[in-house]
Amino acid sequence: MLAARARAGDRTAFGELVARYADQARRVARAVLQDPDDADDAAQDAFLAALVKLEQYDAARPFGPWLMRIVANAATDRRRRRTVRRAELLDDGFIGGGPQPDAMAERAVLLGRLRKALAELPERRRLAVVLFDMEGYAHAEIAEILGMPEGTVRSEVFHARRHLRTLLADWREQP
Amino acid sequence: MSDPSTPFDSRPDPVLGAALRAALAPRNSAAFVGRVVAAADRPAAPLDVLAGWSRLGIAAAVLAALFAGVAVGRDAASADSATSSPDAAAIIAGTEAPDAITLLASFPDR
């Protein structure tokens, strides 16, 4: 198992763990921080903290929720420390202007609206819907990650979905 | 968008999930992985080492303070017992120099 090998000091195994969970950790951190650079810094902090804490990891339990709890805490800590900065709501390429196909422009606008709608949610609610609908964690796992009762997670996901769906009523799935 | 859910809905919404994934998609995964692995291989900075010791240091300081408090408390108790006998009280209350025999008798037996 990768976590056991990483715990034994195998740096290759640690690299494989990072590669496996990097995108997920960066998305979750970005859900908290909004700014992609801050999110990457928080995700890196989380991986390094996880490496130090691997001794505490119970190999009988799934690794993802354990790691995501560290990621969520690292992102929340960084958000508390930093000066409040507004997140970029649109892709750099879209802001940069220039000719773009209509479909790409529409997609960029929709993604910007989604990020804005997500940013309007309370942090716990935002994390709950991201972990449930985007990352596919079960309510019980999210309850463990966020340290809240399972019923509260269900309620947070429900309210988050209602908010996002209201603002994105014209969302169309892109290929 | 999928149909509205209830709090009892235990199925992820694939459309909303795909939209969120697109909105929060990170860039250049390989570079990020390389950066984290390199950071893990980097030796800890002196300040990091000190930070690692800080908890131990605080715990040691708390223990030392507790022991010091206990030691001071014992000394104070000994001083109290030294002045608790009637002879000692008379010496302290008196205005003249104490008689040597009375003074020696006021010391507690050890």
C-alpha cells in the first residue's frame, strides 16, 4: 500500500500518493481559498503535513478522507492568515480578450458565474457540496472530514445545491 | 441541471459535479507534483526545526514551573511550621533579644 510505503520513508511512494490526490486536493483547497495560487500553496502544505503525520494514519481506513481533512484545515488556516483578496472570477484567457469562439466564451462566463456563486456560500457549505458532488465522497466521510454531524452535511449539501442551481439555471454541460 | 434534491438524496449530481470540476480545475498537475516532492526532499530550515521543538520546550517549561511551585510550597510549609510553636511566637512578638535556651527550643525537631 502506498501510504504504508510512504510512511516507511519511500519517497517514490510519496510522489505517487501526491500524483494520485494532487488534483483533488487542489480543487478542494481552491473551493476554500478561490485563488488558485493560494490553493496550491495550501495543498502543498497539506501534503507535507500529511507526510509528517503519516504515523497517525490508520491504514484500515480510506486514505482520501484522512488527507482531505488535512487539506481542508490547511486551506482554512491559510484563508484566516491571509489578507482578504478577491478571487479572480474569470479565466485569464477570457479577461485577456481577443477573438474566441462563442462556445468557449460562453463556457468561460458560466465557469466564472459558478465560481462566483460558490464563493457566496459559507465555507462549510461550499466544502460540503464540493466534496459530495465533485469528489464523490459519502455524507459520512464528509462528516468525518469537516468534523460535523452527518445530518448537518446533508443539510449543507442541500442548501448549497439550491443556491448554485438558482444562479446557474442556464448551465449546460460542456463536452 | 438535475432535478432538485432533498437532504435525504445520497446520490451526487453528475452535472453539478462536472461543472464544479471545470470551475475549480487546477493547471499543470505534473509541475505541482514535482514541486511538492521537491519540498518534501528539502532539508528543514532552522526555524522549522525550532518550531518542531517549540511544543517540547513549552511542555518542559510547564513541568519545570510545576516542580518549582511544589518546591516553593514545601519551603513555605517548613517556614510556617518553624514559627508555629508558642516559643517561636513569643520570640517574634517580643521586643528584647531572645534567651538562647528559648531560641534553641523553638527549632522544630527534624
